Amino acid sequence: MSNLDESIGKILLELQKDDPDTFKKLIRKAQEENPELFEEIDEGNKKIDKFNCKVDKD
């Protein structure tokens, strides 16, 4: 990861803590404009949801 990526990540984490509404709007806009960037995340979330459902049943 480049220094720029790392810096942007830190800024986004701070924004998420300090202003969650603006963070949600920013992420929503990013998803609309670049859905391919979030495909891998969506797949990971689906696997987590599937695992959680399995755990809840047990």
C-alpha cells in the first residue's frame, strides 16, 4: 500500500468516527460511481453473513 493510500485510509477512519453521516454519504457516492471497487468487499460480507447465520442456527 502506498503512503497516499495509507493516508487516505486514516482520513476515512477519522471521518467515520467524527462524522459518520458524511462518511456514509461519501461511501455511498463512491459505490455509485465505482461499484467495481466494492465487489470484493460485498463478497466478503456475504461470506460473513452466511457464517453468522450458520452460527445463529447452532
